[in-house]
Amino acid sequence: MNPNTGNENEETLKNLIEAARTSQRQLSRDINIAEVTVNTWVAGKKIPRFDNAALVAGQLGVSLKALAKAMRVDVRDIPGDYSLIELKAIAADLGIERVADLPADFETMRRMRDREN
């Protein structure tokens, strides 16, 4: 879990905090977690419990998968996060114009598109 290893272009928790235009101190205040705890996550010494990870991800505006990846957790087998642009493109391919006409989940929509192609 060393944040100083690997590709320098990889996201880190520190990068995510900076991208959210906040600080470790402010993040700790916003999620009501001790600053020393947030600092240990940023330093790569520990990773947050799932409930705290959800708080961090929500506060930083990132997915749990993006947060886990930034904290050097192996996320290879976790299904991908889908962007709104990607969802709109698939809906357009299927001729879906109204939100009410969308299937319940992304995977169903993708399978529908793949059957048509």
C-alpha cells in the first residue's frame, strides 16, 4: 500500500483530495474522521473501512472503485464504472430517448445493444 510506488501518473488519495480542491484537514472535518486517520490513509499505512471509504468517495465525488484504485487496492475483477457519456451513447444506439424507457441496469442495456449489433 505504498503510495510512492508505481507510475507517477496513477491517481493517489492525495491527488483525489487535491482534485476535489480540499485538504486532508478539511476532508477529515467534512466526514467527521480524525485528521490523523485521514493522514494514515493518504500515507498508505492503512485503508479505510468500507463505511468510511463510502464517506470519502462521496465527499471527493469519486466512485468507490476509483478510491480503491487510488489506494492501491486490486480492482481488476470489479466491474467498471460507467460514465454518463457512455450511457448516453448506448441509449442513443438503442433509440432510447426517455429515462423512463431505460432498463434497470447498465449491463442489461449493454446486452441489448450488443444483440442489435
